[in-house]
Amino acid sequence: MSEALSNFEELLREALAPVEPPADLVERLESTLTTITEMAADELEAWELSAMRDPRNWVRPAAAVVAGGAAGVALVLLRARRRAHTAPGGSRGSRWPSFDRSAAERTIRDLGRETRKLLGDR
């Protein structure tokens, strides 16, 4: 019984060991989110207002708004988080940012800046 428990504990230790993400994960994620946001914006630009009369035509623009909005928000948060970790005085070594007033103000400014960048492209 003790040997089975020992094997079980060892299997759990192996299964729950921390895994480092690939080095280019953030760049790939940012690229994917940017592509989704651009595709959604293109879909909305191509949509004709005259098609609004038929509710069957609302699905694609609604999906574009939802997908583009979610990707845009995720992109803004990703960029702001990266900037917070690389900023002087930021939480570079910490997994979770510190929650002092200056960090909160910096984060809000970063979110605003990234949102303006994303919306300014269109």
C-alpha cells in the first residue's frame, strides 16, 4: 500500500510540475489577437447598412463585434501587462503586480494609451 501511495505521489508531482511557456508565446498571442481584431474591423467595414433590414444578415456583423471586441480588449490588456512588467519600478520579478496607487495609475494610463493606439489604427 505504501509503495502504491509513493508511486501515486510521484506521478502527481510529475503531472503538476510547472511548465515554462515558449519564449515567443506573447508575440504569437499578440499577432493572433491583432489579426482577429483587423479581420473583425474589415468585416464591419464591408457590411452594408442596407442589409440591416433583414435580421438573418445580423449574425456576421454581431459575431465580428463580439470577436473583435474581445480580441481588442485582450490585446490592450496584454500590452499593458507587458509594459507594467518592463517599466522601471514595475513588478518585474513578481508574477502578480503590486497594487499601490502609482502602479494603478500607470496601469490605467497604459490601458488608455493602448486603447487609443488600437482604435486610432482604424
